Amino acid sequence: MTPLVAGSELHHVGIVVPSVAAARPLYTDVLGLRAGLVRDLPDQAVRAVVLTGGAARIELIEPLDDVSGVARFLAERGRPTLHHVCFAVDDLARVLRDLAAAGTELIDREPRRGIEGMVAFLHPRAGDGVLIELIDRASLAG
């Protein structure tokens, strides 16, 4: 089978935390990563920040309520933990159509706005329990 996300690379890993402000010092002060702007995504009920250093990119995600999917994910685990892995792809809309046509279970059938660009998620059942995010390279800022 030809990979449907050929040419993709790991863009970042997402870590869910109870508080971005409380978690950030570990990544900035201890690990030396640079923090971007903290942004709220009300439609997803999260606050997020991307931290970078060299080739490393980590997204810290804080739930803004107690009922969203991210809030439930954090509550079920009871501590900060890996939330998702994200791959950069070309032409996200096409990739989603191709994945759907191949029978891959998707959360998003259309790209939506994320913290850094247009994104979509594959259902964890499609990733053997791992939540996979795809981000469209053309929509990346900078």
C-alpha cells in the first residue's frame, strides 16, 4: 500500500497538562526550550503553547473546562501525559479525502484551525490507540 501521508514528518508532540503556566517552567527553565505565545482556542476548549528548541517541538495543552474531550482525557489519566503526535502534510484536505476513501476512521473530515495552522485528527482507533494530528504545511505561520 502506498502511504497516504508520504513526505510527512513529525511536526510536534502534544502533552496535556492541568495548567500551561505551571508546566511551562520545566520546558523553558530546565530544558531550555523557547515558548511561543499562549493561545486560547475556545472552540476546542483548550489553552495551548508551542515550545521549540533545535528540532524539538512540544505543544502543551490545558483544558479550559471540565467536560471537553481534552478535559476528560486529563481526568481519566489523572496527571500530565502524552496527548497526540502531529505530522506535517501537504494538501491536508486531499490527505483527509484519501484517508477516508481508504477506510481510515477520522475525527475531522475537513481541516480546522489549530494553534499554528489548519489541522485534522485521526481517531485513536485508527492509530492503535494513539491520537494522530495532521497539520497542513501550507498553513504554517512563518
